[in-house]
Amino acid sequence: MRRRPDPRIAAALRAALGDARSVVNVGAGAGSYEPADLRVVAVEPSREMIDQRAAGTAPAVQGAAEALPFADAAFDAALAVLTIHHWRDRDAGLAELQRVARRRVVIVNWDPEGRDAFWLTREYIPALVELDAVLFPTARELGAALGPVHVAPLRVPHDCEDGFLGAYWRRPEAYLDAGVRSGMSTFSRLAPEAARSVDAGLARLADDLASGRWQARFGHLAAQESADLGYRVVVAERGRA
């Protein structure tokens, strides 16, 4: 399994949840980043993903972000981790997060305004960022929907343990591994014609790694412990204690 929580990212999300004691994790998948010290209920539309949840994880109900099966203000906090791009109706989902959260809404988002921050999508596979730039909201758009928000960069460690798209920014060879790419949902959503551009981009990356061109251009990244690739933690306080 390529996707597992990175403890540094988990710590950042736990800090963002603050004094919450109960959390609904919307678009929860297999249960990554659910704080073990809080009462968590997970909501996930895919029965397959629910079945992948390990024993002992939070209880999960099958449902969609746009119609959460809970009463108003049922939880201290609502959490949504890199899931907005899967929703059918973003505005409806955000309204539901606000409805069920007493204290705050915490969202991990990728901001399209950071689309040029990552060498892989800027130089080799722009089709990936072109797709995500449409599906993910900007911080301004989230603020328009949620009211005043606090936005903080979620920097990606160089040895990130979670296999999302930006996780291997200092380990370029990983993107040539089909098994690694299989854990990144962006690749699976590409249309066939875009998939061909991915193959071409990966071939150029392989050539550049073999020739040393990648190292000449991006070798300076080896000195960085973490990178800002556009991932953001967005917190909207609800003020209903």
C-alpha cells in the first residue's frame, strides 16, 4: 500500500483541529489522518474504500459530502483531506461541512495558484496540473464559501511517507514506478489523450535522469528538507462552542 499517513502531516492536522473533541472526516478513504485521541466518525462514498479500513479505525458510514447524514452542529470539527476534487458539487459539500461543525472546518487543499511550484507538473507532465487546477478551489474561493479562513502552507517533507502526487519531489525516480503512480488519483483520472502525454513526459524524465540533465537543473533540491508545492491547510472557525 503506497498511501499511509506521514506523522509530520498528521501533527499539522491535529494542531489545526485544536480543541475539538469530536470530528467528522469527510471523504475519509481508508482512514488516513484520523486523530486517534479524538472521537471520529468517517464518511466515505466508496464501499470499496470503507472495506479497506483497518480494524480499530473510526466507524465509517457510506455517504457523500453533499448530503452528510448528521444533525446540525453534530461535531466539534469537520475535516476534509485532499478530497474536494472528488466531490460532485463543491458548494453543497462545503455548506454541509459548515452545517455539521460547531467549532471549525479544517480542509487540506491544493491551491491552483501554486501550479508552477512543482518541477514534475511544470516541466514534464503539465496535463496533471491542468486537470487539478479545474477541480481544486483556490484559497479565495474557499474563503468566499466558508467566510474568513486561516490558510497555512502544508510543506511536504523530502522523505514523505504518504504517496500522494507531491510526495516524491526529491526522489524523482519514484515517478517512473507504475506502482508508485497507482497510488496517485490524478493519474487514474486522465483521459486517454492526456495519458499519452504522461507517457511522453515520463520518457523525458527517464532520459533526463539518465543523462544528468535533471540533476543539473534540480540538484539544488537535495539541500531542502521540505517543499511548498501548493498544499494548504485551510481553517474556518465556526464560533459555536
